[in-house]
Amino acid sequence: MTNKKSKPEEGIFELGTWKVPAGKNNIRSGDPCNFGGPSFTVKPGVWRAWTTIRDTSLGWGFRNHDLIVGLSGYNPHSLVFSSEEEGIIDVDSGQAGFYNSESAVDDGGDDHPSSYSEICDTTLETQYQAGMVSFGVTSSSGFGDGGYPVYVARDAENKIIGLKVVFISDEDESC
């Protein structure tokens, strides 16, 4: 878990890495209450995660504007994301993320009682309100509940090498 600190700065912050194994290379996206977002078959390997934090122009203070994951060897600046959304994550717990499909639980219920707690501890108690969990990465979702678009980055072989969920867009900032 990331060190606890009182106030984040603006910027793009690396959260950590996790392994997406060959043969089990599906990443689920979603709210940890329901994991109802799209699943993606990605290039296996070590994946890195980042969050972008900015002070909102609407007086809400520092918020997570997006959550980005990419295959090791890439960074948020080298990934070229699709201009069209490739799915929507419906959020009703104020948090969302990308998780190994084999490990992600459906409801944080009796079968995996620690998973939901692990995610909540990460989004509520860490400096960036985002970070690595044992089966992926999670983040608070900008302004909270809502539907958030997911964008994909692909390599020359059309394999998915990056995913991004946008919590607060530039259009949201201008409202």
C-alpha cells in the first residue's frame, strides 16, 4: 500500500506493477461492488499503473482524473489510446479499477471477504486515493458515482497494451 500522506500534488503518479500471466490474460474493469465493466484480452506480462491527479476548476480540490495501465516498457506518454470509448464502467461505490479476471471477485462477499476491504483501504487511506491491490489496481473515481469511459491502446499487432478509464474529462471541467 502507498504511504499515507495528507495532500497529493498535481501530476501523473506511478502506482506500481502487477503480473498478467499468459493463458489468463484477461483484465476486468469495474466497480469492486459489481465488476460490471468490460473485460479485455491483453498482452500478457508485467503491467504498470498510473493515476493523474489535478486540482479541479470546479472547487472540488484534488481528484483522480484517470487511471491508466500499460504493459511494462510503455508509459502514459508513449501509449496512444483510441479516440472512441471501448466500454463504460458503471460506478456506485466511488471507486473503480482494472483487475486480473481470475482473481477479481464479483461482490466482495462471503467467498472473498477481504477483497472489498483491500480495495476500500487503498482508495480511502492512501496518498493518491489509488494503488495496487493483490489482483490489480484500483482508484477513487473522480467525482464519485457515474458511468466512466474506457479507452484502449494497441501495438502494431493489434494486441492491447494499455487501458485508461477517464473519471474527469476536460469537458467535465468546463461545466
